[in-house]
Amino acid sequence: MSTTPAPRASDAIIVPERITPKPADAESLDVWGFQDTRFAIDGDGNAEVLGNRYELSGQKLTRLMPWIRDTLGIDISASDVFRSQYPIAIPPPVANAGFCTAIRDFLREDQVTLDGELRLRHGHGQTQEEMFAIKYGSVARVPDLIVYPETQEQVEKLVVCAEAHGVSLVPYGGGTNVTDALRCDEEEPRAIVSVEMRRMNRILWIDRVNLTACIEAGAVGRDIQAQLAAYGFTMGHEPDSIEFSTLGGWIATNASGMKKNKYGNIEDLVLDMTVVTANGVLSRTAASPRESVGLDWRRMMFGSEGTLGIVTSAVVKLFPLPEVQEYGSLLFPTFEDGCGFMQELARTPSVPASVRLVDNLQFQFGQALKPASTGWKVYKSRLEKFFVLNVKGFDAGKMVACTLVFEGTREEVAQQQKAVTALGAKYKGMAAGSENGRRGYQLTYGIAYIRDFLMNYYIIAESFETSAAWSDVLPLIRNVKKKLEEEYARRKLPGAPFITARVTQLYRTGAAIYFYFGFYFKGVANPSHVYLELENIAREEILRSGGSLSHHHGVGKLRRHFLPSIMSDTALAWKRSVKAATDPKNIFGVGNQGL
Ligand SMILES: Cc1cc2nc3c(=O)[nH]c(=O)nc-3n(C[C@H](O)[C@H](O)[C@H](O)COP(=O)(O)OP(=O)(O)OC[C@H]3O[C@@H](n4cnc5c(N)ncnc54)[C@H](O)[C@@H]3O)c2cc1C
């Protein structure tokens, strides 16, 4: 049996060209993102965005540093830099000569590396703790070897060799997870081999009649997006990490994209997948629209976090590119008004592809990231501000914003825009234009760059998320903010913390909630650990307030200690039994979820 569902033989099938990574898209190893982009402080003390890739690139953000100083209640000096020590000492590799010899039979020299900085990079994702450790701390263990398979067959052979020679395999997608899912267990005595999947990046076929595509698991989101668009399609899955995360990573973490309201979450979009496990290949003969075939192993792969096997390809649903894409935004006098709007909107047939409600602090942060206006724009923005504050009577310290993306046919979009505006008005909302909406979404791509930039100035920040029933959404956000503020004060940490929330993916029963939390850490001993303690306290409060352990980031190692508080012993034992039966030698020994 073929291991990848074959396309129907017909001229409806497109076989796209292989994607060749562009040298200009090289990624940084020590910080988030493309090498050509970073935030810096110029000679006048203003933040600026270097490079020319993004809309903000080349811009001076004159309001950002003053806003940060005011918000955190501290004085940051451009000359007082917390210098990165990257690369820190990299542990020497644990050798497994038998494995290395065996893989030479089917991997070329350029498919294997022992390079230290690459090994360091393959041993972490993007949690603040990991990013702090690689610049200012230490790591006890990183992968000992990286292999770059290019075919399904090579992955199968790798697993056979791993079993024969006692090696632990860790699949690596884009390294964007925020759960310590790639962090190596320092107690692991075996050689750890990172299986870097990004050379398996082909769209194997597109079936334009049945609207499906078979894509290799190492394909990166931005490439999938661009290549499908060239043929008039989209998968509709757009996590904020789309520039770097991979299809296999999306499945393994059970990801959710910003347009899930229209297209669905990853589990809604994947019809079938092929997985190389310790005891063989999981595959099927066809990818049907829906089936009832008994217990379904595919479901177990969503959220498997590298513990059960390596996803090598998947058949996904496609959508024609929308005829129209429009941005929009609404302002509400308070977060409560905005939440009322979101809840009612979620139960209408007019939910836009994406809707995000940010609280007042996050709204202000967005304003602080606006480049300085010049000429007519100065008057326009003053006029707008005057209208919102003086005519509409909104309070600058309470108002919130909702950004919207509409996608569909012209009629659908027009209907949704009308319905959303009318519903917004019911909650005292006012339309704030498409430009503000578009900017809001573009900023998404800047957030992780800003996190790394601020770390240079003793500010540590990151996000965590949850989902909750509608009746819990507002109380949960209030409780978590209050808890963090109290804990911050109790520990006498410097200045004021930055705590902000937004309500994002919508469901009829509830919503996803996304927090950013950060603080100034100069003078604080072991700040990354302090952050972790506070994040754990916030998570406890989330669970107490009715939230989930995670809506889309997953568990990894960061949150595995919470599993016994959300699942029965029997539920946990079931998971361990599956792992023991399918991977008795623990070849996929990455250790996520305690598996
Ligand atoms: C700035 C930023 C924005 C983000 N935005 C979102 C968002 O909007 N939505 C969202 O859901 N998440 C988001 N994330 C989290 C992250 O991008 C997702 O978890 C993503 O799905 C991880 O994919 P990856 O390819 O980078 O996987 P990696 O980080 O490389 O790996 C994650 C886990 O999956 C396993 N894995 C990877 N590939 C495979 C494979 N082929 N087979 C089996 N296991 C595999 C790894 O072993 C690991 O356990 C964001 C993260 C950042 C830093």
C-alpha cells in the first residue's frame, strides 16, 4: 500500500514545483525571525525597525520608548544594554557511532550536521525561558546530531536505525513552539537526534476539483500560503507564526489560526495524514470527506507533540482564494462592551474570518507602535482623537478596539460588514476604519521581534493563552490580571507589570483569550525563573477561573505538571498506555506531556 494517498488520475491534478528556500529569507539563530529584520534604538533614543521586509520596516517609532517608560514606571536608557552572551557554552555531542555509520547508507553528508549553533537552535522553541537561556543562561543538553531527511523512506529508515542503535528522535518543524516542546531532557543518556523536517516541503499535489492538497509536513506556512495562492487556493490556516511554523508542527501542537472562524482549526482542515511511528507507518488508502471507521488514530496525532511519531505528509482541505478581503475595526467605550459584542457576534451567521478584541492597554500599545505622523496625517489623527474623546465621549483610559478581517464573496463580505457594524452599534461601538484594522493584523508579525529587542533593555515579556466559556471570559481576565498584579507587588518587583489581554478565536460556547505579560527586571535575580513562577501562578488562576490549560499552544514540558489537575488518573493512564504500546523503546523520547 502506498504511504501517501494518491491523487485521482485526472487533469484536475496540479503538481507544483518544489519550493526552494531563498537565501534572503535566512533566519536568525539567536532571536526570532528573519536575519534582515530587527528593532533597535537610534541615536535620538527612538525605536526603529531595521530592514525592509515589513510595513513597519524603516520606520521610526518615536512613541514606543516613552510609552514603555510610562507604562512600566521605569527609566530605560538606550546605553544601558543587557548584552547577549549568545552563543553560550554548547554541550558537546553524545556520540552514537553505530547510528552515525548506519545513516550514512541513506543520507548524504549534507543531510547530517554536528554544528554547535544549529544543535543549540534545534534544542529550543520560543518560550521566554528558552530565549533567555540561550543568550544569558545555560543549557544542560541540546540535540547531539541533526538530520535532514528529504523523503518518507529516509524517515522510515531513520526510525529503524534509531531503534537498532538506541537513539532518541525529536521531530523539528519551525522551532516556533512556546511550550518547551523541543527542550532536551538533561537526564536523557541516549544520543538525541533532531529530525529537521523542512527539506520535506513539497506540495505533492493539488486536486482542484475536490479542493484538497497533499503537502509534506516540513512545508513552512508562508510557502504553503504563497504556493497555494499561485494556483488560486488557500488552506486558510494562518497562525501568527505562519512565516516560520510548519504543517507537521501545526498538527503536532493542535494549532489554531487567526482566521479559524471561517476556515476552522487545524483539526478541521486536515483530512488525512501519514505518520512514521516506532512500529511502522500509519497511513490510509483515501482521504474521504468524513468517515466512521472506529477508533481513529489520526485524532491522536493532533497535539501529539513529537511523542508518537513523525508526521511526514497530510491531505488538507483547500478553499478558493476569497474574492474580497477587507479589514475593519471598531472602538468600544469599555472592554465589557466589546466582550458583549463578541459573544453575540459568535452566535450570528455573520462572524468575520478573524475578530480580535484588545483591552485598553493593548490598544495603547498599538498606538505606541504607530510611526510619527507628518503633514496632513498629524491633523487627521488629532481630529480623529478629538472626535472619539470629545464628541463620542470615550475615555482614553478605558476604550478598547476590535480588529476584523472579512473574507468571502463581495456579497458575503458586504453583508457581514453591515451586520457587524449594526451589532457594534448595539454595544456603543463606532467604526474606526479599515486602515486601523489592517495595521492591527500587521503588528502581529512584529511582536516576537519586539520581545527580543526589549530583552536587550532588561524587559522580559511573553504571551500565554487559554479558552473559556463566555460566562467565564470577563471574570477570568479580571482574576488573572489581579492575581499577577498582587503577586508582582508582593514580590516588590520593579516598577509596574505589563499585563494585557485580548479575546481572539470565537466559538458559540466561548472564546480563546490571549495574555501578554512582561516586566522590567534590572536588579531582579534570575528574572526568567521569576517570570516562570508568575506565569505558573497565572495558569493556576486561569484553571481556577474556568479556563483551559491551552487553547492552541499545547502542553509540551512547560505545562505538563498541570495535566493531573485537569484529567483523571485513568485519562492520564490511557495516554501512557498508548505511548507504551506504540513506542515501547521510547524512540520518540522528547518527553512532552510526561509521555
Ligand atoms: C510569535 C508566535 C506566534 C504564534 N502564533 C500562534 C498562533 O497564532 N496559533 C498557534 O496555534 N500557535 C502559535 N504559535 C505557537 C507555534 O507557532 C505553534 O505551536 C506551531 O504549530 C509550531 O509549529 P513548528 O513547525 O514551529 O513546530 P516546532 O516548534 O518545531 O515543534 C513543536 C512540536 O511539534 C513536534 N513536531 C514538529 N514537526 C513534527 C512532525 N512533522 N511530526 C511530528 N511532530 C512534529 C516537535 O517535536 C515539537 O514537539 C506562535 C508562536 C510564536 C513564537
